[in-house]
Amino acid sequence: MAEHAEKTGKEQVSAGPEGSEPQHRADAGAAEAPTQAIPPTPAYSVPDEDEGKKSGSKVDWRAAKDKVVGLIAGIARWIGLIFALILVMHVIFVVGDANPENGIVTFARDWSETLSVGFKDLFAPADPKLSVLVNYGIAALFWLVVSSIVAKIIRRVGGAG
């Protein structure tokens, strides 16, 4: 009790019964409660052999499903982005008068013919470069929008957020 009074600095002297010495009390209004020691907890726990076998066999199937659905949706987005990139490369090569015999230009031209899906002759301006810019540009936007919608549908059907 004296230690507590030294720490808090609140000491009160009260008169005891007649003929006795005064009693020193720390914090006169506070009731003293018995203190209990709390055993220290280890920083880590060692699993039992049986526990390790049981917890190792548990699989969070919901999390696994969400990862797979997210992966498939991401692949759909990347495919749309690659298609749009090929179309944009073709537009840049045509507008920039790239060498038509170059392998990269030939690759982009061949693939863009397939990826234009009906947009190739949507508009027919007099300038052929403007025609490629508008029509293949719209096709590139189409692939970006479609891949975004497909990814959202995959996530909704698959139940991922």
C-alpha cells in the first residue's frame, strides 16, 4: 500500500481509534481490490499433430472460385485489349505510311481484317487514311467495350465481386 502511495503521490492521514497512531492510506476513497497475475501468453502456438492434419485438408472453396472467376474475367479483358491494340497498330501503320512489306505491318494488317468484324467499310470517306482511322478505330473501341462487358458478365455469373 505504501508503494502505491509513493507512485501516485496521494497519501492521506486519518486518525485511528483513540490511543493508536494515525494510519496512512493511499487514495482514501478507493477500495482495494485483490490483484491476480495473468499468465503470459506465448507469441506463437504449436499446433497439435491432429490439428495440422485437419486444418491442412480444409480448402476455402469460395475464395478459390473467386480467384478462378477473376482470372477468367481478367483474361477476357486482356484478349479485348490485345485485339484493340492490333487494330490501333494497323491504323498507325496506315496513317504513318509504314512499309507494307514489313512483317509487323503485314501481321497487323492480316489480323485487323479479321478483327474489324463488319466495321471495315462502315464509313466511306474520300480519303482512304481517314476511312481506316475511323472504321478500325471504331472496331478497336468495340473490342474494348465488348471485353469489358464480357468480364462483368463472367464476374456476375461466377459470383465474384
